[in-house]
Amino acid sequence: MLVGRVNQLGGGPLASGRRETCASRVSLLMRIGAFLAAIVLGGCSPRPEPVPYDSVNKLGNLPSSPAFRTYARYVRYCPPTLADPPTGRAMFDVHVRRRSRESTAARVDDVVRAIERLGGHVVHRFHVGVIRAELDTAAARVLTAGPESLAHMAEQVREPGNRNLSVQITFNRPPMALDSERVARLGGAPGPISGTRDMLYATVADSALPGILVMEGVEDVRTRVPRCGQPG
């Protein structure tokens, strides 16, 4: 009788067990509530929208290209160099083919229209006959194929932010050491001077080309296209 009386007053082991069970249930419910709240709040939080690949391309700021073991290159009348790993679409520098008396600007316009007809997107026009464009690899091959091809070469771009070109500068007289110094000052890195063909070879930034084109004695500036099997 005494034990039963103590339990009724809340002081016995039976009441203590009930209190522990209730506390455990409350703790469990609180943990479940916190978990559900986290899910709900997470679903309601704003998330940044991914930038579509095409939109990035239109700005001319491509993300870093994947690591290719070999970059694609299509040179007129040469066996193609295919990208490894294979890619269906990439950024290419398209080197415009023109005849000696033909206007570079007019020829570039023709190639731009051809690129757009082939589903490409022009990203940059250099100050010489080179167009940087996003193209299907099949389209890059079409531009350089056959006797009526519009381009000498379409070469996959390794670094989209790099706008240096390897050029040959033709003079209307034998080039001099002073010419090499002038090209260097304008931002190029000239190579050896050819005394037989009146040319100066240099690697120059696109931004340096307008100044080179108006140098005294300069007759023409073209990009250098490698021979078949020659490294670019």
C-alpha cells in the first residue's frame, strides 16, 4: 500500500520511467522538425542559374577548354589532324585564303558569311585575314577542302584569350634591322629576317597589327600557314 501511494504522488520508479519516455519522444520530434525545416528552407533558397554555354560563347569569353592531347587542324590539301579526344564543336582560327590582288576585307566578309551559313558563330575578327569562330569540326573541314576552298587553314584554338598570330611581313624593299626593332616595340617578337624574299617573320599580338600595317615600306601582312605535317 505504501509503494502504491508513493507512485501515485509521482515519486516512484514508474513515474520516472514515464518522464524519460516522454523526454525521448520530445527530443526525437524536435530533431525531425529541424530536419524538415532544413529541407523546406533549402528548397526555397534562391539558386544561381547556370550560364548557358552558347551565351558564354557569344561574349567571346569561353570557359577553359578541356585538355586535348591533340588539337584539330585542317590545312588545305593536307591530311587532317583530328582532335583527341574527339570533339564535335570547338573554337577555330580560320585563316582566310585570298589571291595576291584580292582585298583582305572583302574576302574576310565572304568567309564570315560562309561560317554563319555553316552554323558557326564568329567571336573575333583579327586585323589580318583570320577569323576566330565557334564551329562544328565538320564545318571547319569544309572551309579548307578542295580547290575552291575559302580558307588555307582552320586550327582549333588552344587558349581562347590568346590573340597572338605568326605572321610574315612583306616589304617593298629588303627589310632592315630597324624594321625588326619597330615590330618589337609594337608588341611583336620578330624572328630571323629573310633576305631573299623581302620578308620579316614575327609572332605578334592582334593589337599590334594596325601599327605594323602602316610601317614604312610594309606592303603586306599575312599569317603563316604550316606545311603538311609541320607542327603549328
